[in-house]
Amino acid sequence: MVLPISAAVLLLIIVVVLMRRSGLKGWHAFACTLLGFYLASSSIAPSIKTVTTSVAGMLTGLKL
């Protein structure tokens, strides 16, 4: 059974794990969030979306 999970939820889980296990501070996570918002509104956003869509497609095409 394949459970689809959004990239935002997956990244949120990774950030929470990093905060608890690796000493990532809340301020660092906040700064990374702001960077994400700024990147989303920049001219590089379509390229980032294309790359992430391609990687997601490649990962879903793998048969384990």
C-alpha cells in the first residue's frame, strides 16, 4: 500500500526530528522557513518546482 504524503508534511517532519535530535534551534528553523517563502516568490521558483517534480516522479517510478 502506497501512502501519498505531501512534500510540506514530509519537510515538517524532518524539521521536527532535526529540532529534537540534532540540536536545530527554533530560530534556525524559522530562518529556513523565511528563506523558503522568499525563494517561492523569486524568479528561481519555477526551476525549483521543476526539479522537485522531476525528483518526485523519479522516486515514484522506482520499484523496490
